[in-house]
Amino acid sequence: MAVTVTYAARLQNNLNVNSHAARNTKFAFGTLAPSSYTGGGVALTFTGFRNVSGVIIPNTSGYMFEYRPGSNVMTVRWQQATGTATQQIFGEIPSDTQLSSWTALPFFAWGN
């Protein structure tokens, strides 16, 4: 699966914070445009970063997004039907799910 990462225009070169506390941490925000989903997650590549420490992608239409820094993978979860109304189990969406209707998922990323 391919995910198109688009940085916000006013931060085309990302935002570098060169304070002692931030230790040269870079921040970026923009949008993601996935096409289809592969089981186990899809790779996210952020240009201008050596390492991405974390990515926040807000929940959208009942779907939750998780970024795994160690493997640079984004997983997508949704609420699965359960036996009782009080249970909420969020399982991974099926492989080969088309996500092309999401053309502008907002994200905030940080790393170095």
C-alpha cells in the first residue's frame, strides 16, 4: 500500500526546534492519503527525518490510527461487533481494505 505524505505548505521544510530541551527535534504536520490497507499495517515514510519518534493521526469516521515508531508502520483499527453493548473491541481492519476515500487525514509528526 502506498501512503502519500503531504507537508503543510507553510512548513515545507518542517520545523526545527534547536533548544537544549528539544535536542534538535523536528516537527511536521500535514495530510496523509492512503490507498489500500495491508494486514499488519502500512509503511509511512517522512522525508527530512532520520528517525520518526511519533505520529498523531486523529480518529476519523470511527477508525483509530496507531503509528509504531520501531517499524515505521501505521495500523488502522475499527470497532468490531461484540456480544454486549458495553464491550468495545477495536480490531485491525481487514487486509486489502480500500482507503482511497481518505484523501486528507491530518497528522502531526516529530523526530529527528
